[in-house]
Amino acid sequence: MRIIRKLELSIFLFLVSGCAVTIATKPEKKNFTYHEVRKGENLFRISKYYYEGETVEKIKEGVEKIKKANNLQSENISIGQILLIPQTNKKQPPYALLPPQNIPQTQVPTIEQKPIDIEPKITKEYFFIWPIEGTIICRFNEMGNKGIDLMVDQGSDVFASADGEVVFAGNTKKYDETIIIKHSQSTYTVYAHDIEIKVKNGEKVKKGDIIGKVKSGTQRKRYIHFEIIIDGINVDPLNHLPPLNEKKGI
């Protein structure tokens, strides 16, 4: 038992000092993933997503990898079919892999970023609450962090930090699962990483509403990334959240 506790403490101290972007007790060894075929998908689009091929030739090479891994004699696939995708650790996105014009809702909204150091003040109307209970492992501006990272428990609820509208709920290259909520014309919050998304684009939410849940899995610890953006500037969330000893209200 002492050995296990020392191991967990060592991992935690490493994360705090280095602002880690992944939390695991040992390196991920597998180099494959699984994909459940959705309506309208084909091997070409699936290959392009997982292997990020820039040319038709590269995408077709990926198609052949998938066919070989699944013993497919043709490119015909069916809805609900589970495909093994070799040589990748990318996760299946929450949307069907269709041509871009058919999935406009997956586009991340543009939030203008202003290159100034003066942090704007926010009105009391948008007093934020903590999105989740957790331990801060990476603070604002540490290692270029645009928000704060919180070590959290699996299965914990993630809350809307203020009233607003969901303007993005999907995957981003930087954080994978991501939720962006617009609170005013120039105020946004971002919730990302290790989230099972429970809201949709365009959905109205109230402060304290459940918008997601921390993923479960083999990893004992998970983390949530949280940002506040005001007038196009990423600000330190700790300056706009209740003190740590007042978090229980969420």
C-alpha cells in the first residue's frame, strides 16, 4: 500500500511541475483504435480523418491499411460496423465523417484574440462558478496555459459556469472533446479534455446546469481544462471565480 501511495504522489508532483497534457499511470502502448461506422461514412473519409492524408494517394494508402486490418475484400461498409483502425491513437469524433459542407456545426467559432496584457474587468452580471470540483495542477500562463487545469474524479459532473448558449460542442485538435459557451457578445467560457459532452450546439444553459461528465476508463485520474475569455482576451479564471473554499455552492 505504501508503494502505491508513493507512486501516485510521484505522478501528481510530476503533473504539477510540468503542466502535463495527459494523465496516466503508465505510457499508452497500443497504436490502434476502433471506429463505429455512421450513416453516410465511407473508407475514404475515415482514412482522411485518422491518417490526415493531404493527397488522394495518401488517403488511399490509409484505405488499404484499414481494409487489410479488417480483412475487407471491397470498400463496402455498413452502418454500425466496427472497424479496427491501425497505426493511430486518434479517437472517433462525436459526428459522422461526412464532407465539410454537411457538418457545419463542427466548425469552432472564431473568438477574436487581442494581444494586450491588461485584463478587462467583468460585471457582476457574469459572476462565474467553478465548473467542477478538483485540484489545480496547472495555473494560468504556466507553460503557456490559456486557462487552468484541474485534476478531477472520474464520473464527476461538469457545470456551466454562467448562463449562456452553447456555440460549440465537439472535438478540437488541441483538446479533443470541447464545449464553448457564449455568455455575452464578448464573454465565453471553454471546457475541454476528458469530457463526455451532454449538450448540443445552440442549447441554452443556466449557471450550474450539467453540460458534461468526466470520462471513465482505465486511467485513475482525469483532468479538465477551463478558460474564460473576455473581450477577446484569455483571463486568469482564478480572478473571476469564488475563492477555493467557497466552491461547494456548485
